[in-house]
Amino acid sequence: MNFLEELTAQYQSYETYLIVLEVIATVFGLLSVYFSIKKNIWVYPTGIISTVLFIYIMFVFGLLGDMLINVYYTVMSIYGWILWSKSSEDHIHVEVKKASKNDWNFGSALFFGSLLFVGLIYYFKPFIDNQFSMEGVKLGLYHLDWANYTDIVTTSLFLVGMYFMAKRNLENWIFWIVADIVCVPMMLYKGLGFTALQYLIFTAMAIIGYLEWKKNLVKS
């Protein structure tokens, strides 16, 4: 079975509205990355539409880490929108910079804090899935598969990437590139073919974004 046939087979069991929501979220997600490459403030309103839709989609598919990251994306998009508005002379485009020592310190704390927080969410997932009842529930990480563990790590990488992007740091693209690559097989494993394709395209766009921002930084 080739990729297209496998993708079609996966979506035959999904409700139509979920497929439509995923396609819309993917399109706006791609638009958001495009505007980010261009250092255009429209990265945030388009991104917010995508992340809000993905909050629901990830909840339905049980990817708690990705659901939480999209909640964080939505909040950080508002924060980034405000920061970019203040840093833009034409209210559309911004200049970029390299991450400071304080940015790296906060980013490191954000990464390890996220690992712990999302890990705890998965630890208590049996309790959450049992409608917050401990009856017959065994807590722990025994129920996780490789995709769940990967979800914990990529969530932490995306958190730092989003923070660095709001701060207009060139290094944000490094975190996006690594996490996007890892998300491709994870989403295929979970049966989210369109989302896997999105992350594949995101990887290429993130590489382009890094090169464009670096070029802009050199000119500055």
C-alpha cells in the first residue's frame, strides 16, 4: 500500500467534520509559517485560527501534549502579536536578532519545565480518562507508547521555539526544524495524515525561514 492509499484508508473511519477541521487548521498553519518567514505580523492572527482548531483535534485524538502546546501557542500568539506590534515601525514587519543569555536561560527552564509538566499530565492520564475517578485506576507511564514519549519532547521543543519567535530570535527556527522532523512519523502513527504532511512542509519552510532570518540579521 502506497502513502496515498494508506492516507485514504486512515480517513475512511473519521467523521467528515474532523477531516474538514484538520484541513482548515493545516492551511492556516501553513499561512502562519509563511508570514513568519516574511517577518510579517499576520503570522499571529492566522496562527491563532490554526491553533484553536488543533486544540480540539488533538483532544479528540488523545494527544494531550500537542493539545497543551496549542493552548500555549494561542496564548503566546497574543503575547507575540503585542511584542511584534511594538517592535514594528510599519506595524507589519519586524527586525530579527540573536537570542540573549537571558533568553537561553529562560528557554532552558521552559524546556525542562515542560518535560516535567507534560510528563505529569500523562502520568495522571488514566485518572483523567476515567472522568477524574481513582476507582480501578493505576497511575503511571506504563500506558505510553513511543509516540506519547515523543509528544512530550516535541511539546517542549515547540514551547521554546514559540517563545523565541515572540522575542524575534533567529534561533527559534532551530527548535521548529528539529521538532517538525520528529512529528512527521508521530502523526502518521496516530493516523493524522494531513497533519503529518503539514509537518513535512513545515520542516522545509522552517529551513527557509532560518536562512531568510539569518540573511536579514547579517544585513542589519
